[in-house]
Amino acid sequence: MSSRIWKTVDARLEEWLIVACYGYLVLIILVEIARRYIFGNSSEWGEMTARYAFVFLVYVSTAYISKHRNHIRIDLLPVSLSNRGRLWLYLYFDLLNLVLVALTVYYSAEVMRLQVENDTLMTGLDLNMAFAQAALPIGFLLLGYRVIQRSLLMVRQYKETGLVAVDGGAQSV
């Protein structure tokens, strides 16, 4: 039972987070519009939290797109390569992606550490800025997880069939 739940969460995690962030954005923007134009005032925290929900949405969406290798790409080189060449090219791209993930997580964690040490607060809220900044390492860790997952699936499919799809062969992640 728990394996089935984990597979469902793993398959739909980004989708649920994207829907939750969009729902929050729509709700808070509607509330803030009503507060501003009906009641004549608005809150700083509404705008601030909507902004950071949007930032988190972008990073989660990046992981979702990467999971299926649906990002913008030029397929001129992969189309002209053999399946083995395409495999190595995609693995090289994935390695570069993981280097970016590692650097981003490391440096954003360092920024978060400084924000905690210096007690940097968000404008309009009594929350530490590190809370909002956490969207960056969380989003990039999710991206790294999906890149590794996609790479392993592509290698497994290559071993089984000898084929690598032009899009990386990760449709069933």
C-alpha cells in the first residue's frame, strides 16, 4: 500500500505543488484586490507571499519540465547521432544540469545561513527571509532528483532496447 502511495506522490508531486501555488496566487490576489478597492487598504504580506509563491512555482515547474525533458531545446545534434551517441550526449547534459543544481543548492544554502545569522526579515512579515529563500534549494533539489531519475530511466531503456528517443526517452517517469 505505501509503495503505491509513494508512486502516486512521486508521479504527481510537481503537479500538486503547481496547482497549490496557482490556487494560492489566485486566492491571495483576489483577496488583495478586494481589500484594496472595496475596503481601501491592502496588506504587505499578501503581496510578499504571492511573490514568493510565484518564485516557488517557477522552480517546481522547472523540475516538472525537466522530468519529461520538455524544456526548449534544439534537436539538430541529437537527431543526427546514433542511439549510443545520443545516450552519451544526454548523460553529459544531465551531468551539467547536476553541476548547476549542486552549485545553486550550495550557494543558496549559504545565503540562507547568512539570513538566519543576521535575522533578516521579510518586508511586512515577521518571518526570516531564509524561509522565502528556501524555494531555491528546494526547487533545485527537486530538479536534481528528476534529472537523476530521468537519466536512470533513459539508461535502463537503452540497455533493454538499444534505443534512446530524441527527447531523452523519459516519457514514463
